[in-house]
Amino acid sequence: MDTIMNALPYLMEGLQVTLYIFAVAIIVGFLIGLVVALFRLAPIKILNWIAKVFIDAIRGTPFIVQLFFIYFGLNSLEWISFDNTTAGIITVAINAGAYFAEIIRAGIQSIDKGQTEAARSLGFTSTQNMRYIVLPQAIRRMLPTITNQSIISLKDTSLLSIIGIADLTQQGEVQSAATYEAFTIWLTVGIIYFIIIYLLTILANFLERRFEVR
């Protein structure tokens, strides 16, 4: 018990870093996903191609390879210099963005095309139709799936300790080495992750019931 109490302040500091990276990355990732989804649905072939290549490249490579490419690969270029936190946020955001893009695209396509035709008959432009008619309905349908993908991204942040970010996992490694109580420390880290992910799962289930399409 003393081991847990002594390690807990450090683990909480690590949790704050984890949640900060997660929150920023999810917001940026959603914006990336929205832009890529709109490119994917655009009538312009080059935009379609760019979006498809991005989605396939990110979804077709491991998260850790993307992390190493951004932190070690891009940082090897003279004109790029990312600190580890920035590299971590970018990696999580880009990875989540590729998955969000497909979720958003599916959500937009699920909206009845008759509503788009009705909006056009009322004089709405394509931008106004997307902003005021399609997206508000699509987001309601996407929320549960987006929350589930966010949970996956939160789990992915545990890999950021590899590049030296003092997140929850990294603090677990430090405390485990300092106390020689690996079982106790990693059990505590696992419980903390479980609590956070369980709360997000409850949120996802609530949203699924709240916005269920009938």
C-alpha cells in the first residue's frame, strides 16, 4: 500500500500528460478527419485520390511506425524540429484522423439525399447544405463510433513513452524501476487506464442509446 501511495502522485502527473495529449490530438484528429472526408466525397478526382492515399497509408501501417517516422524520420530533416510531445500529438491526431475520416464519410452518406435536393430547391448552396443540413444530422449518428475510436486512440497513447514522453506509461516504468515493485506499479497503472477507458465506454454506450437512429 505504501508503494502505491508513494507512486500515485507521479502516476497522476503522467495521467495529466496522457489526457492532455489525448484531448488535443482527438480535437485535431477530428478536424483532419472532417477535411479528409470532405475530400473523399468531393467531385474533384485529385482530392479524392489524396484522401484515399492518406487513409490507406495511415490505416495500412502500424501506429509505432508512424510515431518513429514523425519523431525520428522527420526530425532528421534540417528544417523540422519536433519535441517529443508535439510529435506524439501529431502522430495520434493523424492516426485518429484517418479513421475519423471514414466514420465521417459514412455518416454523411447515411443522410437521405432527398434532404440535399430539398435544400437546393430552397436556394441553399452546397456549403450551406453541408453545414446546416447534413453535418448536424451526421454528427449525431457518428458520435458513438467516434467515441469508440477515441478509446482506441487513448490506448495508443501508451506507446508514446517509447520516445520519452512522461505520460502514465512512462511514469509507470520509472516507478517500477525505482521501487522494484513491478507487479504493484503496473497493476495500478492498468487500473487507472481501465477507469478512464471504462468511463469513455459508458459515454459511448450513452451516446449510442441517446442518438440511436430509429
